[in-house]
Amino acid sequence: MHPKALLDACAELVRLTLTFEHPADAVVSRYFREHRSLGPRERATLAETAYAVLRKKPLFEQLARSGQGPRERRLAILGFYGPRDFLKSALSAQEKDWVDACDAVRPEELLEPQRHNLPQWLAEPLKAQLGEGFWPLVDSLAQSAPLDLRVNALKDKRESLQKELAQAGIKAKATPYSPWGLRIEGKPALTRLDAFTRGAIEVQDEGSQLLALLLDAKRGEMVVDFCAGAGGKTLAIGAAMRSTGRLYAFDVSAHRLDALKPRLARSGLSNVHPAAIAHERDERVKRLAGKIDRVLVDAPCSGLGTLRRNPDLKWRQSPQAVQELTAKQTAILESAARLVKPGGRLVYATCSVLPEENEAIALAFGAAHADFEPLQAGELLARLKVEQPASLCSGGADGQAYLRLWPHLHQTDGFFAAVWQRK
């Protein structure tokens, strides 16, 4: 595609994503479906340009004021993914001078909102939590996330998959914490690989893998993934159970569970039972009360731990939406806890970085449920032979109470998990 045409397409996609009517990934996917002639490089340029604008929206909007032409074009120029000489071949002489001036602006010359590129309601609690760690987090959120894979332990070993990927020209290294994880460079076409079609690998962030590991489901047990969604953690749990026992994948969205079906078919698992429920107090849930060995509640949340992948969330979420979510999280955890039998394990998790969705929910649940004994996440991870477990945790007297993952510290999405055992 000619540079000018590609820049015009970038500007159009930027315009569509900035309406915030739909999630950015859905907008990008729809754009690609409607423009099937686009090649892989053009798609990468378009998607990464749109995401760059979402990541640095306050900065680019400030810089765009000094430019001319349509706003979306100015933003697309600033966020353009690709060589600067390629971009400049699509620009007028005036635009070239303008973009050079913008590129010359140093971070220390910017006001804080243009440096951290976060809404103020989100920046303040993150500063309070992290102190000096706030700016390293900001730097990590300005980057795209790495691509992590989970090796299906039911079918293959990590080392053999690593060699197989290398033969396909894909460099993969073992993730530092998850025993099932591989981190790969770039974004290769995984769906064309035999390893993918035979169900040996699944795309899954290392942090998400650690949640499944923390549940520590055993062979032959009765297990529930209470908010299963498309089933990424369900599949990891099922493989850990060696396809034995019974694993229920509950979700209120039948559409999301439908996305699990092809993945389940590839996985080779026969112990997974997907079931759409009307709400957290559904009759199917009541019938299993007190019968389940392990329950994972990966609760609906703000998703603010995934900003490297979903930068639009910081502009689409609000304090009011988070407050509504905390009420829902409390109700879901309350209902899911009823499933756990004496001696059973309950894990509450989110992919949020906000204390009100995490520690506050866990503390309130613990205060209201004397029959649930909190377990130290750090101790559990150590028993599972996870490397440097203490570095993955926070909270409590010794900082080991909860799993607490951060993009800038662990190169994962932001995750939280609290664990209890029913007395």
C-alpha cells in the first residue's frame, strides 16, 4: 500500500477507536474483516498505530494542537508504527517540520498528565500504591505486552515445544515463573502451526497461568471455574487434573462459552463441562453447594491490569463503573464460596490493579466468613516450586498474603489473587 493511503487508513482506524463505542480490539478486528486485502505488515501498522494513540492519548492530543489538518490524521502521524522515513514520504513539508518538532520534545518538558497518559482517577491510586514504582509502571504500560503461550501439559513438554517452535523459526524462552509458559518474540501466525492445531499450545499470559497453578487442582477432584469466559484458565486447570475428575466451566455468557468449544476440542480434555448460568445464584450452582474441592472465581473486573493489551480500557472505565463492579464481585464471591466443601480451596482473582477490586474484597470476605481460613499465596507458590515466590506477593504481616503481579515487575499483566481453605 502507498504510504499516503496507509496513513489515511491509520487515521480512519484511529477515528473509529476513539469513539469508544466498542472495545478497541473489536473495532480493529471488524476493520480488518471489512478490508480483507490488507497484508500482514499493513495490518500490524494499522493496529499498532491505533493502540499507540490510545496509550498516549493525552500526550498526542497536546502535541496535535500545534499541527494542521484533520485531528485523526495528526494523531495517526504521531502514533505511526513504522520507520520515520516511510511516514515522512506521506507528509507535506510543513507536516515533516511539525513531526520533527514533536519528536524533539523531551519527557521532562511535559506536564504529568502527558507523561503518565492515565486518567487522573486512575493515576492517583496507582501513585499511592507504588510510590517510586509508579513511573516504571507507566513506562511498561506504554509498551505492548509480550506474547505468552501455555504448553498443554496433557499432550507435550515445554522443552520439546520450544525445539519445535525453533524449527518453525520462532524463538521461544521459558517463562520465569509458570512451569507451563513460553514467551515468544514478535507475533507469528500461530494458528498455522501444527502445535496449535493439535492443541499443544494456547495463547495465555503467564500471570493467568499462575492463577490456574495457584488453584492446584488434583486428579479426580470436583472443580469449578466460576467465571470461565472463553476458558483459558479452564483448559489449564483441566490439563493439571490430567483430564480426570469433573471440571465445571460456569459463565453467565453462553456466547463466551461458545468460544471455549473449539479450544476444548483441540485440548484433548474430556473432564470439562461448560454450563451457562443465569446468575451467580442459579439452581445449578445451588445443587453443587458444599460438594466442590476447588473453586476459582476469576471475577468480572475493570481489566486495568491489561492496559498494555487493552489501552482503551483506561478511557472507557470510570470510578462509577468500578464501584458497580465491586458490588458484583462481592456477590459473585459470596455465591461461589457456598460451593466449597470442608477442606476445599477457594481462589478469588482479578486482572485489576485497584485495591478496591482486590484487597478490599478479600478482607471484607474474610471478615464475614470465619469458616474460611486465609492461605498465604507465597507459601503455596513455594510448595509448587515457583521461582522467587516472595517477589510475586504482597499483603499481610510478611508480605506473602496475596498474589500481586505487575507489568513492570513481572512482565505479566496485572493480576491479584487471594486464597482460602474452608474449615
